Amino acid sequence: MSDLQTSFQGRWILAKNLPALPAALQEAMRLAQNPNTTIAELAEVIGRDQSLAGNMLKIVNAPTYGFPGRITSVHNALILLGFNMIKSLLLAAAIFEGASGDMSGLWRHSSGCAVACRELGIRLNMKNTDEFFIAGLLHDVGKVVTAVQLPEAYMEISRLAHEQDIILPEAEERVLGMTHTHIGAWLAERWNLPATLRDALAHHHHPASAPPALTIASIVHVGDFLTCLFEYGNHGEDRVPMLDPHAFKHLALDRHKLGTVVDAIGAIFEPGKA
Ligand SMILES: [Fe+2]
Ligand SMILES: [Fe+2]
């Protein structure tokens, strides 16, 4: 395992072998940097790639998103959700799709966490609910990278966590010398995502360690916890992540507000939905 650890920490393997993003997505992301680009131009680029467009409509029409079955064109999806949201959804779909093996459990966990983060933001009267949704969707993307880059290490981490009954980040530290939070943050930087998003990925298990991004990291922390509590999807370990009381305190999340969030996400997570 020491060879794997050394190679992984070198990070060059990640840079070299990371699944390529679809050409249309790269083109759309490039266009989006230009303030003069119109929604029609973006929709045209995304629509040129049938699988990308199909994926996008599938994601935005999933019950977890809130417009079940109502968005039928890429153009309308861009108008309703905005390009930043679409870009993040497509990035997440591309990385999950590039993974060999079955990542559907983790995708479900991530989609569920996205919904929980958005609901937390809404109930706490916060503004950045779209950003919270994206952070929830991408929070465990480091696990996908490990599964893609180092499938043997990924299996070893799962085995270690299960057999020794330790939390996944501890097993990741032992096997890789880093956790999925470090890898996710690195990927966010590589994708040029905003710094707050990168910090949310980096600190979602220990929000108090991220003073500038304490709010978004706390939202993801609690969203992740609730998604695991509902056993929605599969986050790769048997345990529910440890809850950091700082997150509750920082968000001023009292029993009543928490109850409304639990009710809202419970309705979405009902068996048979999503
Ligand atoms: Fe995590
Ligand atoms: Fe998670």
C-alpha cells in the first residue's frame, strides 16, 4: 500500500488520469466565462451533445430537484436554474459517469445531501441556497476520484472502515495519507470552482476548522448528517458521520427549525422517489 500512498500523494496521477470532461461541457464552460455569451448560445453548445443534454434534463427533472418532469428543453433549464447551477450539475454528472463500477449509491447520497443543504438554507432564511445545493452535490466527490484513480485503495479503505469499525476519513488517512475532503478541495481548485465551494468540500467533516467558510461548511455538514440518518443512498460506510455541535450553534439551528427541515427532506426522500 505504501506505493499507492506515495503515488497518490504525488497527485500527478490524478492530474494525468482524471476522466476528461465532455468537449461540449468544456466549450460551454469556456463560453460562460464571457459576460456577452447568451443563454441561446450556451443552450446550442450543450444541445449539440445529445448525451450531455439528456443527462442535464434527467438531473433537473429528478424529484430531488423540485421540477419533476417539467423541464423539457436545455434552454428552459438554463433560464430556470442559471448557468452556474447547470455547470455544477453537469460537472458532477461527468465525474460520476466517468467512474467505473457502480457509483449510483454515492450519487444518490450526494443528490440527497444537495437537497438537504438547500432545504437547510431555505428554512434558515439564507440567500445562497443554490450554492448550498451545489456544495452538497459535490461534497464527497473526492471519494469518486479515489474510486476512479485507485480502485484497490478504495476497496481497502471500505474494508478497513468496516472491519475495524472506524470512520471513513480515518481509514482514508491510513491508506492514502489524506481524506476525500482534501481530494475534493483539490478537484474544486482544478475546476476553478469558487473558493467558498472548495472550502465547503475541504471542511464538511470539521466545519469549525474553516472560519471564512463556516456557514457553507456547516450547512454541508448537517445536510450530510441528515442524509445519512435517513439512509438515503450509500456514502461508503456503515456509520453516520460524527456531528459537530459547532455547526448547529453557528447556524442557530434549534429543534423547531430542524424539525421543519427533517419534514421537508423526509417528504422528498420517501421510498420510491428519486
Ligand atoms: Fe464526506
Ligand atoms: Fe457524505
